[in-house]
Amino acid sequence: MTNENCKNTDLVTYSIAEAAVIMGVPKDTVYRLVRTRKLPHVKLGCTRIRHDTLVRFLKEAETTQYWEAGVAS
């Protein structure tokens, strides 16, 4: 079963494709983040990413980039 065949019925989780659209990145990037365990996920017949997990991941990435760019100094 591919992620595209999974239907989001509860609107609390996203498929790989949906997460990629939200993040503005290719699906391959989301697959890599999941595979390397940098993006927490659940496997329920297909890979699902919880909304709150995605929001937290994006906030942490934004904060990390902010500090690494030296903007805060």
C-alpha cells in the first residue's frame, strides 16, 4: 500500500504527500526525514504524520535556522 492510497479521515494526521505540500518540499524530502527518524511519524498501514508533530518540527527547524544564521546575535 502506498501513502497516496491512504485517506485522511480524521484531519489530525497527514500523509507524506500532504506533509510535503504543507512544508513546501518534495515528497522525497519528507520520506528522507521519516526514514532518518528526524520527523516523528506513525505507521498505520501507511505513514502518517500528526499535525502537532509537524507544527513542532517546523517551529524547531525555524528556530534552529534562526540561531545558526546568527540573526539572534
